[in-house]
Amino acid sequence: MDKSDIVAALALAAINGGAAGVRIEGVANVREVRKATSAPIIGLIKRDLADSLVRITPFLHDVHDLIEAGADIVAFDATFRSRPIATDQLCASVRAAERVAMADISNLDEARQAFAEGADVVGTTLSGYTGVSMPIDPDFELLANAVALGRPVIAEGRIRDPSEAAQAIRLGAFAVVVGTAITRTEIVTEGFVRAIVELGAPRSASIPETR
């Protein structure tokens, strides 16, 4: 599904369904979505680095490329992990271009630091993704505590159904990002298949021929 024309189609479908904006990974994808809609785009780039566990928009040139492609908001990893470029530099680069700086954090101390460095908004995106094991449910505790800081917080991470999105808003989230549950068809399908298999049904079955 990670092809720019497909990503743009998914973005338009989400917007047609009422989404206020979209979060898009990759410069080519951001550029294609920008051509298709004027809705706000959160842009990011994911990289696998040899010397750092940071993956989301780790370099200054990533920030520049995303802005050039049309991102209104630039998301970057703002965790305390070792990184090639300091978070305050990434944030300053976004702000200097008069775009919105979104700091993806995993805990409350990171949220505090991100706001102190000038981030416009933080996202709970990386909660559960910096440790050994990943939790199953959304981190509503982190969300509520971050909201109490008095600045905009976007709820993101393991939000799988509308009731969880509604709970995030009740807790004070400025907005909610839903990823896998909307865009990763293979993961959604696996959930349905798992539920059926657990009832004892075979994983695959022949479909009777119709005449």
C-alpha cells in the first residue's frame, strides 16, 4: 500500500470521511497528497539508522524536504534517546520555516522538554515504543498528564476503534491520529481472521461455486 498514488487515495478517503487532516510518511507521499488536497498534512520521514534508535525525522534535511513537499506540520522524534541531531535544532528548523512543530514523545518528561524547546504540539506517538515490550492499549494516562501541562496534545498510538478516539477527546486531546486501524489493511484483516480461527474455524476454506 506504500505507493504514493495509493497513499493519496487513502488520504482523500479519510478526508471524505471527515478527517480534519492526515499524517503522511515520506517526501514523495507528502508531495502527492499535497497535490490532492489542501487539508493539513502532518509530514514525517522514517529512517532506520545504524547508530540510533530514533526513526522519525532525525535530520535537518528531512525537515526541509518535508516542508518543501508541502507539509504544514512536521513531526519528529523527541524522545531522550541518542540521536544525530538535537531536538531543539529540529524544532527550531520547523519554526523558522513558519510551520507547526510536532514532537513525538514517549513520556511526560519528554513532553515537558519539547514544549520548553518550542514545540507547538506533542503527540503520544512513541509511548510504548521505546522499551522492550509494547503495551496493547492506548496510553491514556500519559495523554491526561500531558494535557495537564496546558498545551495542545495529539493522541496517537494503538487507537483502534472509535470509542478509544472518543475517550482521548474526553481526556482533553486536541486531536486524534488513527493509523493502523484505517490504513493497514493487512493488520485489520488479521484481526478478523484471528477471531474466526480462535472459534475453531479453518484459516482458509474453499468457497462454494455458484451457478
